Amino acid sequence: MDSDSVSPDFAEILAEEIKNEIDREVLSKVLISQGWHLVEYKKEPDIVELVDIYTWLDSNLTGNHVNLHHSVAFELAEDAVMFKLRWAGK
């Protein structure tokens, strides 16, 4: 294999990641157009922080939410505010 070629496995992985990112972007726009509230992470959480965040989300929200990799969409503005207050700066 020469240095200019890309392995088929890597190309498939990259294509899947691009597809997922496009899907998340489209979904976030649809949710926002439906009145949902998007909150982006200031920095990408590590795995330990994600466990804490997901546990908190499941225990403290009254409305629905959707995790979108670099952000969370909230059905209710109150939940978005609570999330910002709890996780701002994390």
C-alpha cells in the first residue's frame, strides 16, 4: 500500500462518522424549528463526565431531551436552563 492510498476500513469509518455528523446537524435543526432548545458543551466531555451528565439528565428533567454528541436538545426551556446552571463551565 502506498502512502497516498486510504484503507477501505478507514474510508468506511470516516464515511460513517461524516454521515452521523450530518444526521445530528439535521436533527438539531429540526428540533430547533419545533421549539426545542439547544445547549452546546463548552468543551467535549470525557467519558466520566458523560456518565455524570447522562445520569443527571435522566434524573432531573421533566421534558424530553436528545443527546447530539456536542450538544443536548431540550424540549422544555426550563430543562435547558437547569442544564446550563448545573453544567456551565464543565
